[in-house]
Amino acid sequence: MNQPATPQQAGYKQGLVLVVVNLLPMMGIVALMPVVPSLLEHFKGVPNIKTLAPLVLSAPGLCIAILSPFAGFFIDKWGRRKLLIRLMIIYGIGGVIPFFVDGFWTLMGGRFLLGIGEAFIMTIVNVLLGDYFLGKQRSNWLMWQGIVGTACGTLLLIISGHLATRGWQYPFLIYSSTFLFAFAAWLFIFEPSNPEIKVGVDKRATKKIPTRTIALLYLLTLSASTIYFVYTLHFSLALDEMGVKDKATIGNLSAIASTAVPVGALIFKLVYNRPIWMQLLLISILLAVGLTGISMSTNTTVAVIFAWIQQLACGMTIPVLIAWGLNILPPEFRGTGMGFWSSGFFLGQFICPVVVSVVRNATGSLLNAFEFFGILCFALAIINATYNLVKKRSPVTA
């Protein structure tokens, strides 16, 4: 008799590929940050270019916010591996087009193409982490994603800045590395053999989509993302409000604070087995102390110390939310659920500046807005702790 084939087991090769591929959504924005001034100069004849140029950075995020739920649906229906490889190739093509074709609207078309790829790539990577790894292994790879992402983000800024000195189009060559990543995925990524997620088995005929679970994941991620980006998008402006006008100084102070992000990822690894409400409580306290402290700082040294504390929370937030989502989602609907996770996170990025602007106008300054969000985080921490200590259970089984 033929023995059933032993299911293929994921190891460090698959983990490393997923960590590297997960850099692509971050690379979509970071690689072009130094190029925006050059774009303004090169395309100065384009009407409303001062408004349009920043959209070069934000267009991929908009695609993720809109398309990720659809991407998640197709991932559950058609499988992971082939979609990942094909969408990485689409991402790479969209990324490098502007190097070869000089035109603003061609550039924008390439950015939207890249964003379509990001919507699938980000969702598939998170789903495969859940498919391939459990428990301690999963927490290890989520931790390494946070550490590697921070280090590579800094490196990308340096490389992109040097390439930009040769011409506005040269940083787009960075995206050609995607084709190497796609080759690595072709070599090492395999379709999970878990029968619950086996391609061709339509579980929707026998199982109901967990809409409440997905809705809770989406709303919590959206809320957390909005607060997450208060610092990320506005710290440089807060320093300017404190009187720091030199761009290099602002960059250096921000870089010092960002060293806390990988430390936050390490803290996540230590608290991974704790209930989700405890993890969120720690994040809320760190955010509260950091944001409130920044708002009350009398000099930049104190501000950076509190920014460092706040960045500990940022280093924890993404892996905590991903791990929680993977734990509560049924395997056959993991793609759909994580698609909504990606959508919620990037929608939070988009609405954050609007929310901060409203609060700033109501409170009188950006630093007062930081204080408002810090107090809000304190309030959320108290509500979370009170509810769970009184009820003796977490709000969601993780």
C-alpha cells in the first residue's frame, strides 16, 4: 500500500524568505522618501504637483487599504504560493517602470501597480506565518520581522539618498531586487498542506465566515493604527514646534528614538504567551507615557527620551496585532481575516493626519494634541485593566 505523503514542514528557509518578502510593503514608501523634493523639481510643469508629489508615497498604502480584503478572499480561494510569486513580479514591474519611462502619470500608474502587489504580498506573508508556524516559532519570526524591518528601513533611506544624487529616477532601481525575492519564494515557499486550507476545498459551503471575529480584528487594528501613526507622522513637526528647525537635527533625534523599535519587538517575544488584554495594556501604557511626556518636554533631550518609550510601543504593536489575528482566525478564513487586518492598518495611516488635525485645531497646538492622545491611551489602559480584572477574563480568547 502507498503510504500517505508526509506533510512538508516549514523551517528557517521559509521563515527567512517571509521576513525578507515582508520588507516590500515598507520599501514601497521608504525607498522614495528622499526623492520627493527631486520629483517636485523634475515635474514642476505638472499642474498641482505640490499636492500630487506626496501621493507618490501614499498611493500604495491607499491600494492596500482598499484592496486587501479582496486579496484575502482570493488567497483563501486560490491558495498562497502562486499568488505571492505573481504579485511580487507585478510589484517589481510597477516599481521599476519610472526608471525607464519619464512621465508623471506613468510614475503614478507604476505606483498603483506596486500598491496592488503590496495588498496581496503583505496579506499572504502574514497568512503564511500562521500556516507554517505555531506558538514559539511564530513569535520568533514576528520578532525578527520587527528587528529586520527597522534595520533595513534605515539602510534603504541611506541607499535611496545616495541614488537620488544621480537623478530622481535612480532610487526606483531598488525595486528590481523584488525579482530576486520572487525567485527565492519560487524556490522555498510551498503551498501549506493543512487540509483545512488546502487549495480547491471550498470551506464556505460548510462553514460560516466569522464576521464578528474579523470585524473585531479590523476595528481594533484600525484604532491602534490611528494612534500608532500619531507619532510616526508628526514627531518631526512636534520638534519643529519646540523650536528645532534644522532638518539634520530632526533626522538625528528621530533616528535615536527609532532604536527602541527592535527592543519593542524583543519585548513582544517576552509577553507573547500573555493574554491579549495584558499585551494591549502594556502597549497603551507605553504610548500614554511617551505621548504625554513628549507634549510636556522642556527640551529635546527629554522629548527624545519619551519618544524612545513611545517607540517601544510601536515595536510591539504590529507583531501583537498580527499574532492575535492569526490566533483567533480559523485557518480556512485566515486570508480573508488578515486581508481586513492589512486594510485596517493602512486605513489608520490615512485617517491619522485628519484626526490629528481636528484635535490640533481644537486644542491649539500639535503638542497639545500629543497630550490629548496620551491621556486617551491612559484612559484606554484603565478601562481595559478594570474590565478584565473585574470579569477575570480577557475580552477575546487569543
